[in-house]
Amino acid sequence: MTEILAVDGGPPLRSRPWLDNFTTGDAERQAVLAVLDSGYLSLFEGSHTPDPPFAFTGGPAVHRLEDLAAERLGVPHVVSVNSATSGLYAAIGALGLGYGDEVIVSPYTMSACAAAPLVYGAIPVFADVEDGGSLSVAAVAARLTPRTRAILVVHQFGIPADMDGLLALAADHQLKVIEDCAQAWGARHRGRPVGTLGDIGVFSFNVNKTIQSGEGGLCVTRDADLAYRLQLIRNHGEAVVGPAGYDAITNIIGYNYRMTELTAAVACEQMRRLEDLNRQRLELVAQLSEGLARYDCFVPPAGRPDCDSTYYVYPLRYLAGHLGQRPRAELVKALNAEGILFYQGYVRPLYLQPLYQRRQAFRHGYPWSAPENRDSQPDYSPGSCPTAERLHNHEMIINEHIRPPQSSGDVTDILGAVDKVLGAWGQARSAPPRDWSGPRSDEIG
Ligand SMILES: Cc1ncc(COP(=O)(O)O)c(C=O)c1O
């Protein structure tokens, strides 16, 4: 006998609450207490810059975090900041981008990626994404103009973007590459940590991320001058360039993006937990993908061949339109009623925000109205990135409970609810289970 769905008045499959992103434990507690006991909640220290009262290289915890990240990621320079948003802004600034420049960005990501060029007067140009959610190389190529200076690529959902194609394009057109790795801690592209392939990589420690210290971020780079510029932008750089004798002062007007000792102490301990947290996360993803692959209407995330994805959230595609299924909204409503939290889509493609529709970041329509940007009037019209719109409006459903401290019993609940709802709607499972994982790295020539 078919069970009555919760959406039709039956009992929900799950009433237990889901657990938030609790990743901290005794190590973080001890680290915070040590900072509190020291009395130094933030420390400037200036040993690497010439004017100690104004320079900030951070205290011992900040140095420890930056050294640890440098070692783990295999990069010479790490500059901590107080968020990935700050890190993206600092990256655009450090690369010297501004009025008259265009930066190619993804429309299907967090808003700061497109705001970062704008705050320096550069124009974001949105290129469409692949079905997996990251920038499409062909779409980027189609949006290049003589004013394009950089690509800001996001390893969306923790799945490495097509860096081979994007880096080749960047090399051909002398473009800078910023990698946004906020959602991709521990992900690798052909064995190399994401964030270390372009000019600057940016990571986030915000409360929802795989590892977190409430807020916080890192910029990583192989270039010593870029690292110095990032450091200056992090801390009122205009005040120190004189004594430092640093001549390339454009964009060095600075902010306060400093990370506190308390935050750094927590972030350090979180870095040590990364492999374990990712291992647990990947086990949950594997279980969920295997279960969902039994249904033709679902396309579980496939990752990218020869790359290691780490899945910040679970981006599932539901092919309602192709298969005569019920609409996505109905599926999500029914699953939510069962106590299983799926969201419809990720974020509305960014160019549909009023900011882009009205081309007004600052007064008088700046920076679009600036004389230097006269020739930069990219297409922000609805339909201009059709894949992003299809994913957001029709196909993608997102679940975030593939992260610890959730466990396999929780994923069993998710799958149970899917079976219950689709079973009640007469949707048969297909067999045998589909191979969701893509080829292993050792199977690729
Ligand atoms: C892809 C992406 N970039 C940037 C950010 C900004 O991170 P933060 O909250 O550390 O500023 C986020 C956070 O949601 C993100 O998901």
C-alpha cells in the first residue's frame, strides 16, 4: 500500500532536526583560550614591512595559519583576510584592474564575485556555465573583447572548473586568473590544489564552509609582488607605500581586511581537520549519488575527470521537463514536507539583480557610465546565460546535508523520502545503478 505523503496530510518521514555545520571541538577551544590568555586578540607586527606601526603581517596565530596553508597548498605566499569577499576585492585590487577593464565572471555564484571588479571601476562580463555550474570555456571565449583583462573562475559547489581550457584561454589572451575556492577546500585539479593554478586563489572560512572560523579568508599566490600588494590592501596600504619606497601605488589605497588572532587560531585547527571532514563528506555524497542514480529523472553531480571534487553542497539536477515528471516545485515541496530540505536552484543568475539591470553600483551609474568604460556595455538581458537560467529556474535542486556531523543514517532519510515521494507518484526506479562517479584518475590516459 502506498504511504500517504506528508504534503497530502500523512506523517513526515523525518521530524528530527538537521545539524548545522558544527566543525569545531576541543582543539579550537584550547586554541582560543591560549589566545585569550595571551591577551593579544590581534597583533600587528611589522617584521616584513618597513613601517611597523602601520604595517600588518599579523601575530603568531596569523603567521601560523599562513605558514600552514602555504605548506598544505604548496604555495610560497598566503595572505589571510577577514573574509573571502575581502580576498576577492583585494585580488582585483592587487592585479591592478580598474576603469576600462573587463573581468569575466560566472553568473551562477555568490554576488561578491561580480561586485569585486565593480568596486575598482572594472566591468563584470557574465559568461555562461556548464551543466556542472562552473564557467564554460566556450562561453568565456565568446565574451572576450579587447578590454578583457581577467577571468574570475569559481570552483562552484567544490567541483573543479575546467582549468585546462580556462588557463589556455588566459595564456592566449594575456589574462589574469583569479580562482574562487570558497566552496572548494581540498579540491584538486589533476592533482594540484585548486587556488594554486591561477594568479591568485581565494578561500573562505565563513560559518557554512567546509572548514570555518565563523568568518575569515585566505589569498594565495606564487608571486611575491602580488602577495605584497595583497598585504598592503589588507591594511591601509596608502599609509606605508611612502616609507616602503613602493612605487606601483595604483589600487593600493587600502582597507582593513585584517584577521584577528582568535580567528586565525580557530582556522589553524580547522585546517588540520580538513582531510577528515572531507572524507566524511565524500562518503555521504557517494551514498546519496548511488541512491539517486537509480532514478532516470535525476542527474547526480559527476565531478570532472581526473579531478577531486569536495562538494560544498549537493547540486542535483532534476529533469522534470524531459521526462514528463511533475514540476520541480512540486517535488521540492513534497520532499520538504517529509522533513528533507532541498532548495530550488542556487542563486538567481547575478545579472538579473537590480544592480546589473540598472547598471548602477555607484552614483550616476558608475562605473558603467565612466568614460573609460564607454565601450563596455555587456549583455545583462534575461536569457543571456541560458544554462545558468535553466539550472536555476528548472533543474537544480540543492541539499546541504551531505556534510558532517550528518551521518549515513541521515542520507538514508533523504533517500527514503525520495523513494516515498516518487513511489507515491508511480515513478519507478531504473536498474541497475548508474555509475555516478566518472572515471578514476588512474583510468585516464
Ligand atoms: C563562491 C563564493 N565566493 C565567495 C564567497 C564569500 O565568502 P565570505 O563569506 O567569506 O566573504 C562565498 C560565500 O558564500 C562563496 O560561496
